[in-house]
Amino acid sequence: MGWRPLRGVGVREWLSVCLGGGLGALARYSLLGLIPASSLPINVLSINILGSLFIGIVMALALEFGRASEQTRLFLAVGIAGGFTTFSTFALGTYALLALAPGESLLYAGLSLAGGLVAVYAGLILTRLVFQRDTANNPE
């Protein structure tokens, strides 16, 4: 029996999450530098919406179409998406903006929530459309 960092989780799964999280954080850091910050933190908003779209696609592929193993799902959804999205940064930015511009703070929080939900839904729907079409054209 090998070393298990968490109960019921093997070393491969743990390493998948760690590697994915590091890559996601690096991608977030890189994009934050490419998207200019403004009074409304569009850079963080964009990253959270992209991450929501990404996790919607990954979860549809993994859970609805069986196109990703559990280890791949952990790497992509828990690792990369978890390292890429920035909820703690979002919360801190919203709090800081609240003191300076309460209206913009509420707008930012609302856009982040609505944009994230719409992006997850879009990722699920787009993936379903692509893979249902693929399944209809190429039944196994």
C-alpha cells in the first residue's frame, strides 16, 4: 500500500491537482499582466468568466460524455480551473472597491456572478452540442 496524502486519494490524483493548480495559477498571473486593470477589475472578471466557461466544458466532457478520466477531471477542473480562477481575489477586490465606489462594487459583483453562471452554462451547452453531433455522426 502506497502513501496517500488524503484519505481515499492516491498520489497520482494528488499530483494531478498540484500540477494543474500550478499551471492554472501561472496562466492567471500571465493573463493579469496582459489585460490592463481599470477602476472596475475587468482583468479578474475576465479570468473568472473564462474559468467558468472552461470548467463547464470540462465537467460536460467528464460527467456527461465520459471523455475524461477521473484523474484528467481532477487535473483540469480542480487543478487548472481552481488555480486559474480567482474567487479570493474577486472577494478582496469587491471589498476594496466597496469603500471607494459602492455602485461599481455592486456592478462588479453582479457581473462576476452573472457572467460566471452564464459561462458555465454556455460551456455545458456548447460541449453537449458538439458531442451529441459527434455521437450522432460516429456512433460507437
